[in-house]
Amino acid sequence: MSSAAEAFCTDLARAQDFRTYAASLFVPPDVRRAWMALAAFNAEVAHVRDHVSQPLPGEIRLQWWRDALTGGAQGTDHGAIEGNPVAAELLRAMSLYDLPVETFVRLIDAHVFDVYDDPMPDMAALEAHCRDTAAALYALRARVLGVNSPEIVRVAEHAGIAEGLVDAMLALPRHAARRQLYLPADLMNLHGVVAEEVFLHQVGAPLKEALAHLRREARAQLDQAMAMLADAPPAVRPAFLPLAMTGKMLRRLETSEPFAPPSSSRLGVLWTTWRASGAKPFRG
């Protein structure tokens, strides 16, 4: 079961989070196994909306994960938890590396937003969402590498916000098609963006200005993360390798249309990650 669960998580990560999978190729096998457990868990909870048509089933799936990790509700089927390869591998990683359950619960709670169509109220809320999701995963990967400090948590926050903002822009067509918006309402109001026009994939100056604003925010966060990473312990730097792809996609967003965002092949991701692994500030 152990080897099968490990293989299952690796396959899921490769399919759903190739950016992290590529980065995992540059760390020792034991670290890679824990990273794949984290990536597979994230794939399970971050893509709940893609597998449900109503909020309630999504909430139920997320509650299952809360109970699985906290030993919650008395009605939880512990046999089902032990038989779930992602849960089994994640619980193993949490035990081996002393990963805090509270971080996972906050990540699950953040993804409750995904199953509804409520607007993102403001930039602060979007950054909080990024901190509880993408940034948390950076900090957890660093912890698996043996580094857990306030300084690294701050690097992870900047990295996660940059990644989260870029991912929100890349996902704009998919989100708009299901009438969901991660563009902050205060940013939309500032630039005069009309939600209904976004849902109809209509591109105008207001939307382009709002996205340019978001790119500037992402660039500032990315630059801060990279500057701080240069002073981080060499052992922890591989945890931030996915930032290489974030930077690449951010540059491509500068010249792409809002509803035709750039994409990258797996070979491109591997090439970019390999190049970054031997360059500053990622090189250990």
C-alpha cells in the first residue's frame, strides 16, 4: 500500500501540479515523497470546484479532509481515510516532518471560497487567500527541507502571493466561464471593470488596466521574494524553485490577451526549472 500510495500521489502531482513536480526532481527522494504528498493533497482540495456542480458537495469533500487530518467527526470512516492514498501519504509526511495540522485546516478553509460564486471583496482578501494556500505550501516544502523560521515564512508569503496572483490571471477564462471572479472588487471598481462584461469575455481598457495593476502587484511580491531568497540558507532554496515558472508566466502575461493567457509545455517547465536550479538565488 505504501509504494502504491506514493506512486498514486506522484502521478496526481505530475498531472495536476507539474510546476511542483518538476521542482521535486531536484531534491532527495525522501523529500520528494513528502512534496508529492503535499502536491497531491493540494490537487484534491484546490480542484474541488471542478468536480462538483453545487456548493454543498464541495463543502462535504472539504469537510472530509478536515476530519481526516484532525481526527474530527465521530462518524468519519477511518478505514476510508487509511485507504485513501493521498490521505495516507499526507499523514505520513505530517508525522515525519512535524507539519502543523492548523496550516492544512486553513488551506482547506480558504478553498471553501472556490465552491461559491461570491466576489473577491478586495485586494487584502485575495492576498489572504494566497497566503493560506500557495504561501502555505511554500512554507511546508521548506519545513520538509528542515528549515522553519520567521524569515522563511516571510519569503513564503511573498512567493505565495506572487504565485497566487499570476495563477488567478492565468485562470481568468476558466473562472469567467463559470461566472466566478478572483479579481478583487476594489480593484475592479478603481478601474471601472464590469463583472458581466468579464463573464462574457469582453475585453476593454478597464479590464486591461486592472490586470496591469495586478501584474504590478505580482511583480513587487516576486521581486521581494527573490531578494529575500538570496539571503536564505542554501538548503531551503530548492523549495522555491516553482517561482522560476511564476516569473516566466508573469513576463508572458505582459503581452498576452486577458482571455488567451500564455501556457507552457511540460518540456518548457522542466527546462525552466532545470535552468533555475543551477542559478542564483535557487542554487544551494
